Amino acid sequence: MVPLSFANEEFFLTEGRAVFWPRENALLVADLHLEKASFYATHGQMLPPYDSRETLERVALAIRETGARRVFTLGDNFHDNAGTGRLEPHAAGMLAALTRATDWVWITGNHDHAMEAQAGGTLAHELEVAGMVLRHQAKAGETRPEFSGHYHPRLHITVRQRRIRRPCAVVSRDASGSGRMILPAFGALTGGMDAADPAILKAMQPASTIHAMLPAGGKLVQFSLWTSPHPAGAAEGAASGA
């Protein structure tokens, strides 16, 4: 884990794409997309049916690593509303154990807006916790500190003629020092969008700066994506410790 100062609080970004909030003893994860493989199977595209197991193992590891007692999932928890009913017994047992061991809150997203908490936990469309807004999709114009998911951001850079794509968080900051964060997709079977995509930059306005952030070598590395007053667009930045 690497420390990250955000919205005048201290957080940690884990190697496994989660954010740990020490003051609330809470783990934040986005876009689990559980039962994505079984969803595709119902449409004739057969994929290995173990994505939910792998994703839940990742969640369990992050809970052990951080000691979190609360879990907030930031939407698209299942790939569709019926996903909870397709969990095979082993994965269902894993999920039930996790929701019993923690104060688990499902924040719903566009893929699972009508999901049911069949394996435990509670449901919410969005929440405000200790002044932080937790929702699935970043709301353009939001001025409160905000955590969201939805976009599956990935950093796209070229290093020594090699194209590198890695999941990352996208963090905006405004003149007051407050900010908003889009988490990377946590699920085992999730793709990604370029962190500098105009749709992401637009969703993070108003902002003074927007950066891609990820842990690397035990440090937090950041790349500039956008700086006011330039037009929204992608500007590949140079790495720097934070």
C-alpha cells in the first residue's frame, strides 16, 4: 500500500486497485462485475466461469491486508441485475462470509441498479460518509469530495518504445485543495478506458488539475492528464513521486 493525501485526509492505494480509508477503517472498491462470465455464457459466448471467485479472493486479500471492518462497493457490483442468482455455491459462500465479517454496503451502478443483496450487506444508490460522497459515476459539477468508479480508468503511456497500459485512479483537485477520485475497476474480468479520455476529464470538472495515480515500487506515481486553463484533452505527463 502507498499513502495518498486526498481531500485533506490520508488514504492508502493498494496494489490490488482498492482504496483504504484509515479513519473510517473502510475499504473502497469499484466495478467488481461479478458473474460477468456467466452473463456472456447466457448469450452464447463461453468464458471460464471463475471470475467471481477470483474477484472475491482479491477482496478478501485486500481486507486482510488493510484490516478493514467496512466495505463500500462503488457500483456495477454484478454485471447485471440477475447476477446474484447465478453465483455458483463456492462463490456464493465466499461472498456470504465476507458480508458477515464486515459492515458491507453495495452502492448500485448502471449495470446492477435493481440488484438484490441476497448474500448480505445493505444497498444504497449513493452515500455521504464523513463528508465524502460515494457513488458509481462521477457527477460533473460536484464540488464535494467524491469517490466513484464506472469508467475503469487505465493509464496508457509509452516507455522506451513499449506501450504500457495499467489500471489507475484518476484524481482531480480544485483550488481549495479538495478533490474527487475515480477508482480503477477491481473485478477480474474488466477492461478499461484511457484515463485521459475526454469523457473522464469532462466528468471530473470543475478542477484545477487532473492526474492518473498508481502504486509502483512502493511509491505513489502520478501522471498529469489535464491542467487548467488548457482545453480538456490528454497530455501525457512525466512520472513523479508523490
